[in-house]
Amino acid sequence: MADSTAAAPKPSSSVKLVLLGEAAVGKSSLVLRFVNNDFQENKEPTIGAAFLTQKCNLPTRTIKFEIWDTAGQERFASLAPMYYRNAQSALVVYDLTKPTSLIKAKHWVAELQRQASPGIVIALVGNKLDLTNETSEPADPLNDDGDADTTEGDDSSGDARKISTAEAKSYAEEEGLLFFETSAKLGTNVTEVFTAIANAIPETSLKGARGPGATQAGAGSGANDQSRVSLTGPRDNASKEGCAC
Amino acid sequence: MGSSPTASRSSSNNCIRQPNASGQASQADDHGNTTMTVGEDQMSAEEVEAPQEGMGAVKATVEDRDDDGYRPPLPPRPNLSKTPERPTTPGGLNTSHRRPSLLSKPTTAVSSIDIQTLSFPDGSRGTFSTPASRSVSESAALDTPGSMTPKGKHSQNGSEGDDTTSLMSYAPTMKGTGDLASLLNDDINAQSPAWRLLSSKADTVNPFEAIDYENTSLLNFENEFNEIAPVDSKGGNEEELLTQFKAKYKHYLCLSSAGKPIYSRHGDQNLINGYIGIIQTLISFYEGSKDPLHGFTAGGTRFVIFIAGPLYFVAISRLGESDAQLRSQLEALYMQILSTLTLPTLTHLFSNRPNTDLRRPLEGTETLLSSLADTFTKGSPSALLSALECLKLRKSQRYVINNTLLKARTEKLLYGLIVAGGRLVSVVRPKRHSLHPSDLQLIFNMLFEAGGVKAGGGENWIPLCLPGFNNRGYLYMYVSFLSAYDDGQDGEERPSTPGSSAREDEIAVLLISAEKESFYELKQMRDDVVSQLEKNGSMDIIKAAVRQGRPSTADIVPGTQLRHFLYKSRANVQYTMPSFNPYFNGLLPQRRLMNLYNNLHAQIHAKHSHLKVLHSVSRDSVSLAWSTPLFEFYCVAGPNASRASIAHGANKVIQWVKREEERVFIIGGAVF
Ligand SMILES: Nc1nc2c(ncn2[C@@H]2O[C@H](COP(=O)(O)OP(=O)(O)OP(=O)(O)O)[C@@H](O)[C@H]2O)c(=O)[nH]1
Ligand SMILES: [Mg+2]
């Protein structure tokens, strides 16, 4: 993983991130895509939780994600507080082909808002975008609301989507969450999610892992805007050169 | 795993360092195998007094026993030999390791097996004497009756010398179970001149090599682990799926006493529902009559039932395993369920609602149950022997590793282990607590067989209950993997030894704590341990040992006719074995080998059998089981190996184990 492309070391800070969501929505697959750029067709359920790290290069600094990939199965739910307690960010994942998974995601969001640290950055992620029939142009599900109309309740022609973009998006807006639709399988939008989170972490909550970076200003636009809807995050914040990982 | 699976298992049995025998449950064996057994009175008398001295009776004839490394001088010829036409000794043994076939010729143990004892299913025994020529080396195949050579089809009514007829008279009592049954028939027709000619050239036939399996078991065993598709919505494919379902050699079912399905290795719910109903009815009927059903046979299929509180477990096997073996497999599945739920939770669920559907609380455990089940179906020495295998290291090297762990230990640590390829490298533990093989079996299964944890990458924090330690609560296990190949070589270059799975080269650091919140502390400990091991060279030693793999039998005893063995040290509850390479590579050869071991193990452990040594001859292999208070030993050679050469090989292996004891076993382990 290229730590840095620039010669001078950028300020670096670590960010704790927790993934939550119903079993089999693809949390581990998203992490695997992000960390190893890999995908496994039949991934086995996570037992307990897995801890991984991955660096993410932003124009002005390096973020080292410390990721807790938790198990979605009900019996592990009681352990979740341990993982989100000190987290600065959370990825709440649902499977956009499975309605119950959005309900579960909403429960997690509510729990985070109640119990996690107040400044936590939450991203709502609808995964398995490749199972819808819009895979040819899914890169930005946020560009027009018309999408929703064509996909809503549409089960024909192999489209397995059960949760429309509009529905999830409006919920995310209400709650002030980042929102993405992704495919861990194809890699669609995966680094974008992490980059957006990295950008959305308020400068003040960054503890420098090394160097004086933590206190330096100069974050990208919108970085301080995390409590508002961050829908603009991914596009404005240099998702192109985002994660060099 | 002979101890009771329910409630609190006392820590007296099955502990790593428990110096007692392992408490093997010996169940009556219901295979009337036609194995020839050497009565204990013949061979064991000496071992009982001085078991560490090796095989008693053979020792009498093999005098030259000094530990002179790997190239022992030729054992002296026995004066009892009455076969003048025996070939002369072809030089010293030290040349024979290139031509293993020669080894058996000069050796013999005639005196020890003049008298044969047959054991029968009802526990009685018949004794008869054999001509000395029967038991000598395979060269006798040329001209003596009753040689142990492979044979194809046979008639049941040939009549040969005295001893063959006396064998014949027992025939009706023998249920032919698998390979061992063919002993009888082999002897009868062994005289065909063509066959004699052939077999004289067949000195070096390896186990299972020269057989056609058209009439035997294990046909289509390769398909055993293929998934059965779910029943489609209209049930149109049900018939086909049932055919696949019935073609499986092994089934494991778990259901609640109320008849709710919990787990089935094969087939989806729609497919198995009918069976679940029948089984529940059967079991409950006998439960009601206060005479619980333990097992029954239908055709060639054995059904074994194990009841644990509100749970019914059923093993259905066409692999010829004994009831005791199947039951211990079912116990392991039960342990896995306890490991997920803990006993109080399980009890609570069912006492609240007897109709509970356990599948939901167990969600995700299916993969663990299935990988356990498949381990049993593939055949696992560890499961068969209820023992662990260690990575072979020098004592001083292991000492350094132990100390590294001890030094880096944090307050929160309960158990610390380093495991390489499913073999134990080092254990540290509190003085008061030992580790139970059954618990380690669950951990190893989770980490090395059921790829879930490994595939996740990174480090893991896993809550689990170790029922052998305490079935009432959870412990938390920190796991991180290292690869034995991660220095320099990249993935492509890995030598992909056939038969050795990917798990073979995984090194894992496991740190277990009772404290839920101790992840970061244990992670720190792991970092310290790994960097220290790298600094003091131990990591390279471990990696080299992993890459080297197990030695072959020929490495251990040059020139031996033995092709594989299992040696279990009872006191250490550990076993050691050579590589499956090159004779038992792949699913099928390994399963055949394990079938053989299963049979030997079942007979040695059968109630009333009082067996100490068992020599078993079949048309495709010759094998030996040997049980003493110190160890259990099983070995196999090709069908033409003589008893003497097998006994000789066995002695050599046991000498080797004795010599290497502190390398192949972890003795005591490190305590704090
Ligand atoms: N088609 C498709 N399948 C996916 C995608 N992401 C994950 N999967 C599949 O969904 C299944 C579950 O994925 P996991 O990543 O294990 O899900 P998880 O959320 O980590 O599940 P738990 O660990 O049990 O909580 C696997 O079979 C994946 O291959 C995706 O983007 N598209
Ligand atoms: Mg997962």
C-alpha cells in the first residue's frame, strides 16, 4: 500500500471505523475490496469481529483507518458497543436486494446516534448494486432522482433491487448520513465511501498518529460539514485521487 | 472424547498434561471383523511390565536394539525358522532403503505368532496354531500355503491345510466389513501358480495399490462433499436430489426432542423434513420406554444416536466406523453447539419453549458444524485418537518460544498458543488449568478448517465458549495469522504439495482471555511476541519446520515397509504421524487409510476384546495395532509385507518416538 506519493510526509492520523449491518449484506466484502481490492463469491460469515487497518491518502493528509468489521449475526449484537464506543466513523450497510436489511440498518443508526460518541460520522451504504440492472451506469446513484422511479418495485428483467435509491437517500438526508450505493463485487463506489468518510471527519477530532498533522488546518471542503447531509462529499472531495490504496 | 459430553466435564481426563490414560470409552465393537489377532498372552506379557521397552515378543528375536541412528544392522536371524528355502539376506539394511522390498525378508517373528487367536463379536475367542511358514516373510508366498498375498475373486469353499479349514469354520460368524474381511478368502486361493508368480514380483506393492474397487466401498467418495441443491419451489427436482442425498456416505443430523430440525450436513430442509420426523418418532418411542435407542443398522448403513439434553444427534454412516467413534463425532458436534451458545443458554431456550427453533440462535454455526463433520468424513487422526499433534521442534527451541510467550504475557491472558498448520507449537497456561483436546479441536476447526476467520484477513476477536474448560460462559480469543511463506517467496512460488491443504502453512497466534475488553492488550502482546520471535530466530525455525512438513516413514525408519503410522502418547494426549505423502495423497487414499485405522482402533478399544496387539491382513494391506498403557500405535504396510517386517518397523518407530519424545510432543508446556 503506497503510503504516500509525495516526497514530504503528509500529516497522518488514525481514524477508528466500525462496520455494522445485518448478516450477509457484504460488510466483510466491502472491507476486503477496500483493503485488498479483492472479492470472494462465497464469503463465510464473520465470527466475532475482524480488525484491519488501511491507509487512505487525501490531498492534505493521510488517514489510517482502523477498521472493525463486525459480525452481523444476531448473537453477536451485544458485543457491538465495544466496537463503536470509541469509533469516529461508522459504515452502516444494508443489502439493496433485501428490505429487512434496511430496517436493521435504521436500528443501527438509531443506536449509534444514541450511544456512540456524539461527533461520529455515519455513512449509510446500500450494497450489491451489481444485482440491479442499472449496473452499466451505477457510478453515481445520486445524480438524478428519476432513477428511483424506474427501479421501484421492479422485479423484472433480472433486477433484484428491493430498496429504491430515493427511499434510502431521503432517509439518509433526514438523519444526516453520508449515503452511497456500492458493489463490493465490482468495486463500484467502495473507495469513494471510505474517502468521503475520511474527508468528513472533523479536523478537531483527529488525533495525530504521528507528526504535527492533527492540528493543522487545511482540510478539503466539506470536511467540517459532517453533521449535515454530505451528499456532495464524494464528488467534491477529490474522490479520484482519494485513496491511493 | 470418551467422557460424558453433558454438563461440567471434569478436568481429570483429556487434558494435555494429564498423565493418566486418556479415558477412552471402549464400546462394544459390532463389526465381526475377520482379523487375526495375536492374543495378549502371546505378545503383551512383557509390555505390561516394561512397556517402554518396545514390542515384547519381537524383542526376543530382534536383539540388536541399540539406538544407532537410522541404519540399524540386520536383526539376527531367528533359529526357529524352518523354511530352508528362505532367500539369503541381501546385504545389510543400510543398502536396502532404496529397495524397501528387501527389508522384510531377513526378519521374522515366527515364534511370537505360532498361536493365533480369533476374536468374535460375542467376545469369545478361538485359538489355533499356525504353521510357522504362515507367518514368515513374503518370500514364502512363492511356495508356502496361506501366504498373505492379494487375491481377486474367491470361492468360499476351497479347502486347504488344517489351519485354513479351521478358519473356514468361523466364516459364518463374520460379517464382512470392508477390507479386513477379505483375509479369509485371500488365504484360500493364494496358491494359483499364476498368482504366485505375480506376487513374487509384487514385493513392493503399497497399501491399496493393487486393488480394483468395483465391488467395494468408497465408490464416488469424491462426490461426498458436493452440495445438494435446494428443492425447487415445485419440488420437481426432489427425486434427483434424494438420489444424491442417499448416495452420501455420511450424514449428520441434529434435531430437537420436539422434532424441530436444527442441522443437517446434506440436503435442505424440504428434503430432510420427512427423515427428521421418522427419526424423532423412533427416538422418542424408545425414550418413552426407558430404553434409549443407541443405534441400529439398515443394510450396510449404521445409525448411531446421541442424546444430549433437549438435542438429538444422529450419525448415519456407510464408512464402517464403530459406534463409539460415531458417538464421539456426535459429541464433537454437540460441543460446537455449546461453544456457540453455552449450556445455560441452551437449557434456558428449551426450558422456556420446548418448541424452540434453534437454527436462529445458531445462525452461522452451520459452517463450523459442517467443517467438523467433513473432517470426520474425510478421516481425522486427531479426532480418532482424541489427541493433538505438535510441530516437531528441538526441545531447546520450544523452550525459547515458550519463554517468549511467558515474558510477553499480559495480566488478562488465560491461554496463549502458537499453532502452525493445525499443529501445536507452544502453549502457555495457568497452573490450574489445562487445555482440553476437545476444546482445541473446536478452535482448530474454526481457524483451519472452516475458512471464515482466515478469509476475513486481519486480526480477529472471537467470543466463544470452550465447553471443556467451562461450558457456562464465553471466553474471548484473539487470533492473527502469519504465513510460513511470507518471507521473500510470493504466492505463485509456493510448493503446492498435493494432499497438503492450505491450512498446512498457516501459523496462528491465539491468545485467549476471559475479558471481553482485552483485545488491544492482547494485540499488544501478540506484537511483542512476534517481534521477539523474529528477533531471537524462533520465527524462522517455526517457518522452516512448517515448510519441511512431516517426515515420511522412510525418513524415520529407512527402508521400512511401513507406509504410515499413528502413535498416540496416552500421557500427553498427543499423537504423531508421518506425512501422508507419497502413498496416501488425496481424499480417497486418505479415507482408505483412515478406514483401516478406524477398524484397528475400534477393535483395540472393543469391550471384552482385551487386545494388546492386533495384526490384520487384508488383500490390499497389512496392518498392526498395538496398545500399551503408554501408547497406542497403529501402522500399515503393503499387502505383501510380512508380520515380522511390520513388527520390526513398529519397534523402530517406537524407538524413534522414544528418542524424539521431547521434540514430537509438548511435555508439560509452559505454565504461569
Ligand atoms: N452480488 C454481490 N454479492 C455480494 C456483494 N458483497 C457481498 N456479496 C456476497 O454476499 C455474501 C455475504 O457477504 P459478506 O461480506 O460475508 O457479508 P457480511 O455482511 O460480512 O456478513 P456477516 O459477516 O455474517 O455479518 C457473500 O457471499 C458475498 O460474496 C456484492 O456487492 N454483490
Ligand atoms: Mg462479515
